[in-house]
Amino acid sequence: MAKSKPNLNVAVEDIPERPAPIVAQRSTRPRRDRAEATGPTVLVGANLEPRYARNLALLHAETGKSKKELLQKALDMLFTSAGGMNLKL
């Protein structure tokens, strides 16, 4: 005949009841509201070397401007220097 398994309920019954420990609540960052688009938008993207993402992240951290704002400014500067008056900004 096989040995009977130990009854673990006895061990649980002997544990004194204590209130649950107080856990410090993590402060949650408020969600950044996305800027309302004034019109239709499109995705402009490219597969670039990792240094571009790293440098963009550094500029974002240093200036506090969103990556979208930084990219828009960079593209506007490119369009102005390369296209001149023929491009709409």
C-alpha cells in the first residue's frame, strides 16, 4: 500500500492571520495627450542606421520636444534648403 500524502492544510491553519502588508503605490505618469491633427496625416518613415534613432532620442531628451516636432523641423529645413520656393511648408 502506498504512503498517504501529508496533509498541508494543517500547516496553513497554524499560520497566524496578519493584515496584508501595505504596498507603496507606484506613481503613474500622466499620459501625454496627442496633438490633435488639423487635417489628414500620413506616415513618413525610413529604415536608417541605429545612430539616427539614438541621436533623435538624445535631442528629444535634451530639448523636451517630441520626436515628431524634431523631425518636422528637420524636414522643413531640408525642403527649404533643397526645394526653395517650389515646396509648400
